Amino acid sequence: MNKFSGKTALVTGASSGIGESFARILAKSGANLILVARREERLNSLSEKLRADFNVRVDVIAKDLAVANASEQLFQQTTAMGLHVDVLINNAGLGKHGEFLDMPLANHHQMINLNIIALNDLTHFYGQAMVKRGQGSILLVASIAGFLPVPKFSTYAATKNYVLALGEALGKELKGKGVTVTTLCPGGTLTEFMDIS
């Protein structure tokens, strides 16, 4: 029996790219899903396909996690729905390309809010619940850009360095508590990321 069968996995940034791929893999493994992203229409389309193909429960929550307090609202919403998250795929992220000083501060803030604050808060809320239950899995999506400074992607690379450091520290802190922490560092991947950045 697959270890994800019957579990509930929350996937952020699930409307495309790596997040969508994780959703498909988890559904194929028998996991029930909570799909989170801004684009509700794409989430609904994906959820219908996953339900039909794999006969799993799929809940859709359209939310912009870069907005203040969105992570806490998401946690409260899933709790109110009676959903216990066994697997957290903290994938939502944003990168903006350009010279640091030429880029509007709003772009820097959006990257920091989504790539650091939302990821940090979701890990905190769901991680606490997992530790209380004595089991769970957390996947943090960083980037190879997190290993070194990247001119014209400076803020993005810095946010992903935070994800790397958090994942490594948290993995040690949660050792023996039934909760695993894994940090994924993809390189160039065929997604919408570069088009958007």
C-alpha cells in the first residue's frame, strides 16, 4: 500500500508547474488533496480531472498567499472544514527578474511575502498540528538559486536561501517527532516561471 494512500496533502501553487505535478503524483498515489493557488478556474479544472482519474477527494481553495494573513486564514479554513493535513507541499513561489535598485519595492515585497512569510507561516501552523499528531511530511520548495547570489534575481535567490536554511534547521529540530522535512531545490524547469518573471 502506498504511504500516501488515504492521507490528505495540501499543495500550494497547485494551478501549474511543479505544484500541479505534485498534485497529480499524490492523487495517483491515493492521497486526497487540498489545492491552493490564485487561479480558481485552473484549480477547478485540475480537481475535476484528478477526481475522475484517481477517485480521490479534492478540495479547492483559491487564495493569494502573498497577501497579509493569508496563511493563517488558510489554516483556519482547512481546520474549520475538518481537514487534517498529513502532507504539506509548500510550493507557491514567485521570482521577478531585474536590477535590484530598478525594481519597484512592491515586487521585492511580493517575493518576500510569498517565498518567505507565507512559506514560513504555513510550515509553522501545519507543522505544529503534525507534531501534535506525531506524524506528517513537509516539503519546502527552494531552488538551486538559493545556494549562491544571483545578480538580477537577487531578492528571489535570497528568499530561496531562507527556504534552504529553514528546511535544514527544521529537519534537525523535528527529528524523532514523527514529522519529516524535505527541501527540494529544482534547477531550470519547464514551467510558466520564467515567462512570469
